[in-house]
Amino acid sequence: MTTIRPRPTPSPGLGGRVATLIVRHPHYPNYNTLVKLPAFDEGDTIDYNVVLIICGIIADNSWSTGWFARSKDGSNACPQGVPLTTDSDVFYFVRDRTYKYPVCISWHHWRLPMTVAGLPSIFSSVLIDPPPPSLRNGGYMEDLKSRDQSCRVSGIIDFCEQAHLVPAGEREWWDSNIGESSDLEIESALNGMLLRADLHRSFDTGTWIPMVREGGRLVVYVVRTADVSNQFAALWHNMEMQKLVGVDRRCLFARVAWAVLSLHHEFLAIRRLANDNLLVRMKDGELKEMAPEVFKQFSRSRSRNPSPTKRPRLQGLEEEGGVVITAELDFGDGAGDDFGDVVGNDVWGSKEQLLYDVDDEPVLHLRGRKRFRTPAPSDNTSTPTTTSRTKKKRIRPPTAMRQDSLPRVLAL
């Protein structure tokens, strides 16, 4: 008699509101929330080095000299390497307390370090085996199936797709960052890995990034929750990835930056309400100050940017006294691989409803009936959360695949 296996019971996910770490820029009096990150690590914490790399990418590649403090004057510095809790906001500093660092306004303005040695040390030293000798020059995207054989996250063999690290639509960025220092092509297998279809889609919406954790292990790290439920984080966050072979480290880190440089759109949009200019690093390396009027474009762009794979491009800049006062914002074509515009919940879609959080910044309300919150009187008010005891971080091992368990895993 055929044995019927019980139906799978995947994790229901995390209940309630996910704790959020708010990181602020200390050199602006208000509207200074640089980035907000979901805290899925144990004890409602986020790894110190993960936040350091994320903020370092946004703040002019400053991860080697950046540090955090709980006070705006930098007097209450956070211990290096100790996970950051969400019980109060943190301020990101670069070099010393007085240095007013610039921010990178978009992916198209961000510059990839010229060499592997210029990457954060955990990425420059991550263990990745060279491509097999049978693949000349590392192979091309169509060679990913024979090279990787299975999804580089789940280990599943079926329903896998070719996933670009630097998206296929970013050829202009590629030519000015990687093409000028190497003969590598954007369709090279060194710029890709095999992913199961659902993980590929969440990868292309910036839901998760490949992050190097302790011991040099590469894990799935969830940084964005607009397009997935908390169940996704319960299933995949901090899950160790399968072994990578024939992947270029600079391409791997570029993918991290591509996802990160969509996380501070709220910061740019709310700067339209500020009374001071924002210091930014331009594409050519020049420093510019941008007036609040420029960022009205970012606020208006919400209804025109239907997909998180479309990134803003500043053009038609007009300056007055050395300060950029107007600019045109263009989103061009989606940069995703195959499904840039068919995201489950469009981040900037027409169904979004704008509401204000406790620090007077716009956040997205994508589900349920419309709600309104009263803006707080000060942007520097910290979001109160329950203090949790910090537990030792745990990285889950890679998913072990067995042929007899394949249908059950696919159901997850």
C-alpha cells in the first residue's frame, strides 16, 4: 500500500511588527534618517558589520572608517563587532565626529572599487572556487546550469534560472565600472549564479542580499520586506548558501550595493522638507550640494516607479552658486533579469498609501485599509521598542537535499 506522507508544515513566520533599526546621519538637524533595516537576527538585533557595510555603501564607500554611536555628538560609541539592538536609534559616523560625509544618491552614481582588495575585507577574502577548466574564460550565462547544477541557496535541481549579479539591464554602469578595468562581459558566468525561480524573483526585488558572516560563510540576508511576508525571513534569513564556484567577487559585492542603494529612497524623498542642502557624491567623483527642491522629484516619483528594479537617474542638473537647485529624474528601463515589472506587491505602485512614521518620514502601507498617523513634533524622536536580551547569532546550515524529500521542499 502506498504510504502518504503528511502535508508540509512550513514556519508560519514572525508574528506582529518586525523590529527596525533606524540609522541616522549626525550632521543634519532633522529629516536625517539614513536607512531603516529590519532586525531579523536573534534578540531583535542586526550584525554590526552588516550595518557597517550597508551604511558604508550609501555613505561614499566608507565601510573601512565608519562607526556607530547612540548619541548625535558621537559620545556614546557602540562597541565594534557587538550586534546592534533596536531599543534606540544609532548615528553613523565616518572618520571623526566632525567629518560631514557625502551620500551616494543612486546606484548609477556609485563607483565599484577598482580591485578586489578595495572591497570590504570579508568580501575580498570570501572563499569562492575558480571556474572549472572546461569553461573557457569562466563561461557564459548559458553555462550556469552545468557549472552550478542546482540553486545556490536551496540546493534544488528543478525550476532554476540564470540570475545575474549585476543586472543585465545595467550595461552602462557595467562599462564604466567593470568593463573599463577588465575584459569581463556582463553575460559572463562570472556575473551569475543559478537560483530557484522564487528565490530569483526575491533576489531581483532586493529582498535579500548575499552577505558574508562569521567564519567567512555566505548567507541569505533579508534587508527588505515590502514584497514578502515575514514567513520568507523565517525560512531563509541567515541560511547558509550553497558553495559558489566561478563567481567574481566584485560582481558579488556589486549586487549587494545594487540592492542597498534602493533602501535610502525614503531618506532622499523626505529631504524635500529640510532647510539645508544635502552633500552628495556625483558619478564623476565630484562633491555637490543639492537643495531640498531637487528631492521633490523623488517624492513625486513614487507613482511613476512601478518596480523596485527601476533606479532613478539624475539628469538636466541646474546649479546656482555651486548648489544643484533643479534636476530631472528618469527611471529608464527596469534592470531586473526577466520579470522586473511583475513583482508581487509593487513598491511604488498606484495602490500605495502614504502615511507618516514617528520620525516624520513617509513609509509604505501596502495592505489593509487606509490609516493615518499624526506626525511627531521632532525628527529626532527615537522609536520605542522593547529591549531584548542579545543572544548568540546562529547561522543555519545549507539546506541538505535528498531525492525522496524533493516534493516536500518544493512545497515550501
